[in-house]
Amino acid sequence: MIGLNFSLQEFLRKFEQDIQAEIDAHNDIYKSVDGNKSKMVKALGSSEEAVFLQHRLDDMNQRWSDLKAKSANIRAHLEASAERWSRLLGLLEELWRWICMKDEELAKQMPIGGDVPTLLQQQNHCTALRSELKEREHLVISTLDQARMFLADQPIEGPGEPRKNLQPKTDLTPEEKARGLARAIRKQTGEVRERWERLKGHVGGWHNQVERALERLQELQSSMDQLDLRLTRAEEAKATWQPVGDLLIDSLQDHIDKTVAFREEIAPLRQDVRIVNELSAELTPLDIQLSSTASRQLDQLNMRWKLLQVAVEDRLKLLQEAHRDFGPSSQHFLSTSVQLPWQRAVSQNKVPYYI
């Protein structure tokens, strides 16, 4: 147990004070008797009275020494007990400061990051903090148990209970100092217990948020990276297209077929774009806001997909128009068979005529 029972402590202190008072009251008499004992014994010569007196004086010296030793032992015991209480209070204060510091560190990590690198950093910090809590838990629990055992032997004071006849702080009696120390330990114990439980709850809740957000953002980031790769391949293929005006007339149909096939090939990207947008929308209920970097990447992917679609449709339109105007079924070749101002054409029933 940390200290003595409070009533026993008061009894010992009162006992020590009584002993010391007796010592102080009889100190002059003792010194006088002790200083003259040789003369008194010598005056009686070698009689039985001298032997008896010497025996009584020796017994007095022994009892006086025992009394002083007992007073010193009680005082040392009380001081050691008070020192243990003070160490307990110091340890509680140190734990309270450490818990407050970790709580502040945790608060600085908030809010939830909006991209994978930030969340990985938050995850690492949370893992390290949980490890620190686990290492410190035994010390916290054992210290609170010691404080609980100590406080179980102390009289309970109401928080608003007036303290009567208090002397100035510099003149507090040992009993008042002991009671003040007990009050400080009780107050600090409650604060440490409350903040420790609150910190553990905060860390546990924060850990769950970070893990859930990291899982969602890793899924989103993976989907965006895959979409980026597929869009890049499609854009590289598009970059190899020749301008429609540079194509041979006989190859127009082949290019139309290839463009239609390319449009069908990139059609699954529509689903990929929809998935990344849906994954992004699912973050809002979790209070996760994408970072500027992740948000910009998502916007760019959507824009690249739209531009790719427009490019395919525009090229297909140009190819079809060129094929219509210059392909085998067109009448463009007839313009070269006569000289101006004559023109040659084909009627609807495919009969040629001149204008």
C-alpha cells in the first residue's frame, strides 16, 4: 500500500509529537542529572546506595536514548510515507502531461487526408501512437491502482466542503499538508483516468476512420491509374491517325472501318470512367474530401475521355463525308471527263448526261 492508514498516520504523528514534547520538557533536567551523575555516585562512595544510583542512572540513559530513537524512527517513517505520496502525485502529473501531449498530436493529424500518401502518413502515425499507448498502459493502470488503494484509506471530502480554521499556506500543519496532498492525488487521479479513457477512444475511432478511408482511396487511386493507362494507350493510337485530307480515296472505307473498330475498342472506358466517378462520390458520406492533386487527376481523366470521344466522332464524320464525296459511289470523277463550261452528271436512274 502506498501510505499508512490516515487515522494510523495521525495517531503516529500525535504520538511522535507527544514524545518530542516530553523530550523537550525534560531535556534540561536530563542534562543536569547526566552532568552531575559522577559527583552523585562519588559522594555515596562504595555503598549499596551508590551501586543502586548508578544502576538507575544507566537505566535512565538507556530509556532516554530509546525514547529519542523511537521519536526519530516515527518521524522518519512519516516522512518516508509522505515522500511516497509525493512521488505518486508526481507520477500522476507526468502521466497527465503525456496524455495531453498525445491528444494534441492526434488532433493535429485531423482531418482525414484526401489522397493515399497523406492517409499512409496518418496510418503510420496512428500505428505508432497505438504502440505507445500499449507500452504506457501498464504504467497507467498500475499507477491508478496505487492511487485507488491510497485513496481508499483517506476520508472523503466533498468538493464544496469549506475548510475551517485554515492557517496561511506557509504555516500549514503536517495534518493539513497531508490532507492537501490527498486532495491533489484524488483530483489528479480522476483527470488521468478520464483523459486516458478518452484518448484511447479517440485513437480507436481515428484508426477506424483512417483504415476505412485508406481502403476507399486506394481503390479509387488504383481505378484512376488503370483508367489513365488505358486512356494513354488510346491517345497514343489516336496520335498515329493521318489527316483525312492526306488519305488515298481508295483507303477511305478501310479507315472508316478502323475508326469504327477503334470506337468499339474504347467503349469499355465509359464504364471505367463511371466507376471512378462513383467511387469519388462515395467518399462524401465518409467526410473525405479529395486533395487538390487527386481531384485534379479525376477531372483530367473525365476531360481526356470526353476529348477522345469527340475526336473519334469528328474523324468518323470527316471520313464518311470524304467517302461520300470522293468514294466509288460519288460523281466526283465525272467532273474530269469534260471541259468547262460543260459538266457531266448521272441521273437517279444512273443514266449519264451533260449540262
